[in-house]
Amino acid sequence: MGKQQILWQQEPAWKKEIAGIFPDFMRERWNRALSGGDKLQEIRIGVGQPVRLCFAGKEKFLSDEGFFCGSPKEAWHMTERELDEIIRHICRYSPYAFEHEIRQGFLTLPGGHRIGMAGQVVLGDKGTVRNITHIRFLNIRISRQVIGAAEKVMPYLYEGTRFLNTLLVSPPGCGKTTLLRDIVRQVSSGNACGAGRQVGVVDERSEIGGSFMGIPQNDLGIRTDVLDGCPKVQGMMLLMRSMSPAVVAVDEIGGIEDMKAIFQVLQCGSSVAATMHGNSMEDVESRMQAGSNQEKGFWKGYGPKELFERFLFLEKRQGKCGIREIRGKAGELLFSGRWEELCCG
């Protein structure tokens, strides 16, 4: 056995999982590229475009031999045949068996890694997406769970032993799903602030649990039930009827229907942990009140501070995600100014 083979066997599991995405004739160059990719976040591939590897805060191009290069002109430009072979390999040479997942725009793989897809969209009779054919662009997102990411924020999320309704707010790519995932794990398995509770996760985009064939690839705790690929509104109501969770977790809430479902969850006596895109409390109020003029009968008197008791605002500094500030139900500031103390990944 050669030295390179021995070193590759010692690599982290995720590198072998990512290398396994590619067919055998590409494997050697990807093994070489991934051996130096400890902070790799995404692999971007497009027909006729240079292969790009995205790291925290920077981007590198990949040559035909699997080495990093500084110029797109020197990079490996993916051919249509090569990309078709990758897709066939991912789908185990039976793409029709994966049509349901493909029409959602992504596939989730063992390890929780996700492959986003773009190409020619085929619409159904009612304007819904029936399939994506002639896939010509891939975004391979590497899944890495950060165990303990929520360790320092957990004391802010409890009142006595009760978990408080919590909203994580940040722009894309600042770690809110990573933080939510670890909050779920700690609430479920128990932590220094409270005993383990039954948690229900509605994982519409398969990003929290990273489920493969219905089995979460990330550690979400010992008391967590997951609805994978289920729309948030239907999922929250389904969980309340069937699984009796003490806490419900959802990712990327937005419009009025999401808020109404959260209101119903709270009326049933459960707590909620959720995320939302935004930068400030003003963004939260604007998004949560969208459509409220048409919903005055239900919504009058209800806003973010009536639904949530903790607001965590995240940001990224020098490639590292952390908490900018934490606010309470009345908008009072509970934490600010010591960002480095609550870094989450």
C-alpha cells in the first residue's frame, strides 16, 4: 500500500464522502484536491466553467490534475459529458429513481452533504416544477456539524428550566442553521440549563438534520423527531398532532402563514426555535408583519415580541460566525459588545 493511500485512509470521513460523489475516473484528482481542503465549504461546477472550491473567505480554482491554481484560464473546465457522468454516478445510474428529489433542486447524500442542481426546468400543468433536466450546474455543499456551537448561548435561552421561544436572525452564511442544529441537540439530549425535552424538527430543505433516506446524518439529540422535506406550515401542524413535541424547530421562517403556524404551536403549549434572514429587529418586524393588513382579524396585536422571547442576531467577522447581540422579549439588550465570547463556528 502506497504512502498516499495510507494518508487518504486517515482523512476525515467527510472527505471520503465527498470524493465518493465522483465517478472512478475522476477520483484521483478529487482525492488530491480534498487532501488540502480542511476548511472547504462548497464545490461549484458548471459546464464550460472553471471548477471552483470555496473556502471561508476565499475561492480557489482546480486544475485538470487536481491541484489548486490561481487563474480560471489554468483551471479544469467541466465538459458536458463529465458533468453527466457525475450526475449518473450520484443517482446510481438510475436518475428516474431520484426525480422527486431532483425537482426540489437538490439531493442530500450520506453524511448530510447537499448537492444543489440547476438546468432546464420542466413545468407541470399547474405551473409547478415537474423535473429538472439537462442539469448543467452543481453546488456541492459540505456538511460539518459544529458540536457545542450553542454552548455559550444556552443560558440565555432558558427561564428556570423552561426553554424560551427563540429566533435566530442573520444574513445568509452567518451560521444560524449551524447554531439552531446544536440548540436542538442540546435541548433534546439535555444540558446544564435543563433536562432533555422532546423536540420536533420540520426540515423543509434537509439542512438541519441533513437526512438521507429519512435518517438524520447530523446529531440532533436523543429525543428528536424529524419531518424531512416537509413544508413548514404543514409540518408544524403534523408534528403537533402526531408527535407531541415540547419544542418545535424550523429554519428560515418568513411570511404570515409561517407566523400563524407558530402561533398555533404556542397555543398548544409547545416552545419554538426558528431562524430568519435579516440584520436587525426592524427586519424581523417588517418580515413578520408582511401581509398583516389582510389578516387583521388574526394578527392584530401580534408581532415578533408577542411570539418570541429571545432574539439572537448573528454576523460573520474575519470568516468566523458569532453572536452580535441577544435581546429579550421587550427588546431589552441582554448581550452585546463581547462578540468573541459567543462565537458559534
